[in-house]
Amino acid sequence: MLALVGGDEFKAGNDDQDRLLAARAKRGPAFVVPTAAARQGPEQAVAHATAWFHGLGLTLQELPVLKRADANSKELAEKARAAGFFYLAGGDPGLVAQVLRESRVWAAIFDAWRAGASLAGSSAGAMALCSHTLIRASWPNRFNRRPAGALGVVPETAVLPHFDTFGNRWVESAQRELPGVTLLGIDERSAAIWTDGAWRAAGPGAVTVIQGTETRRFTTGLKITGLATPARMLPSQ
């Protein structure tokens, strides 16, 4: 199972996707990965995640991958390879891909997911799981975005998180910079979920698929069309 969450994670409203993720977790350790929050205080992200999933019956541990040296740690990669659940927390949109790409830990996470582990990312974490993440192109305009290469689990796709609050304002620059790439707008506390061979929407908001001039909106329970099938092999970086 794979879940791309629009942000505002680890709180009420995320129940639909998070209960399903917890239920589908494979046997083994369950990890929150706070890489995106490394510069903002990973302790808070870990505390929120562990408290929230404890209420859903799943005990989380931290996989402390905060910098490149952590991502290439043989010990952390070994732990990741044996895990049954991963949740990439939100934070800095560029940091997750920068730290994890072509690393031992990311290869282990990908292999564990292909072997049946649940994998989720919220906001920056969801962005990193696609082919491109969108980072700020100019200061102080935070709505003008430019692409950077990400982890590639979902090919030819870029997530626009917090789509119901501010992510919708990224569309113009994202379309200009990424012609031909599918833009996936995900509302807060909502998710695009890959399970049982199909994409479906979950949560109180909506999932919006933008391809050129065509826009399609999907609400909870609906099958999402137009999204690429997740990669079966570790994408070449």
C-alpha cells in the first residue's frame, strides 16, 4: 500500500487513510521518517506521529534519517529493510529527496515496500515519493515553484499538497516548468491511495488530477484515473 497525503497529518481527519495504512502494515518495526522536518525540529514530528498512530493501534519508532550520512548508514538500512511500515513526515519539500536519493536507506525502504510494507508520505514526504518535487523558485514569492528530481515511486507526477488552502496557487508555475507531467493536487487530511492495483481517494477533502487543460476531481472512495502505476523497480536516479 502507498499513500500520498496532502498535509496536516497526524491528527483527526486523517483516520480513513491512516487506519488502512496501519491495518495493512506488514509484520516488523513501524517507522516515522522525519527527514523533511530535520531543520524545523524533528522531535515534534516524531511525537505527533507516535501519539496519533498509538491511538490507531500501531506503535511507531523513529528512523532518524536527518542528513546524508544517516541515509547511508548500514545500520539504519538494515533496520529499514526489516520494517513493515514507513511514514515520511512533512516539512521541507526539497530535503527528503536531497537526503534519501541513491542512498542505502532509501533502497532498503523501497525494497521493504515492494515486499509488502505500507509506505506513506505527507506534504513534503508525499512530494518526494513522486518523480518531481516542487521547491521555492524565488523569494519571497512562495507560490512560484521550480522542480527538482525526487525519489520516483510515482513516475511523471508532481504532488501539490495543501491543495485546498495554498497548493492550488502552485499550478501555474508547475505547469510552466513541468509540461507533460501530471500534477496531483491533494487536499489537507486527504490522500491518494494505491491499494489492490488501483488508485483511490480517501479523507474529507478531494484529490485533483491535472493533465494539461484537463482537470478531474475525486472525492473519498472514488477510483482515481490518470495517475501512473507506481514503480516496480527502484528508479534510476
